[in-house]
Amino acid sequence: MGKVIWSPTAYKDIDLIAEYIARDSVDRAALFVTKLMEQVDAVLVSYPNSGRKIPEMNDESWRELIYGPYRIMYRIKENDDVFVAGVIHGARDWKP
């Protein structure tokens, strides 16, 4: 079992999501971010292959989990560590 490593870009994505949610409720923003990160960490430590292959990419090592409307994109490294590269809204037109 590897460890989960959050990239600076993923942290920035989460900060922007929290800022957006905080416009309505700071408490809700904090709770959302905490739950997202805890759930992603728990799933990826135990079941890194549980996410689906990212449809826009042709590489089995790139996968994603869905949390609410967000896509958590990650890559499984050779040493079984999981590198979370980004968190984006599912409605966003994303291209690799």
C-alpha cells in the first residue's frame, strides 16, 4: 500500500472550491473540503485502482474519483503511491 500525495495544484483547486462555497457559508466550505480530502485519502490508500480511467486520457495509470460534482484526478505511481494532480468541476470542459 502506498501513500496519497496531493499536488500543489490540487491544493490550489481545493482552496478555490472552498472560497466559492464560503461565499454562502464558511462552515459548509470547511466541512466540504474536510470530507472530500478524508474520503479521497481513505479510498485511495486502500483501493487506488477503484477510480475509473479518465475518459479524456489514454493511459491506465491516470484515474479519477467523483465526489459530488467534482472530479479528483490522480495517477498511480510505480511504487504504489497515488499522486492527486487536480480537482475540477465535472461541468468544466477539461482537456489533458
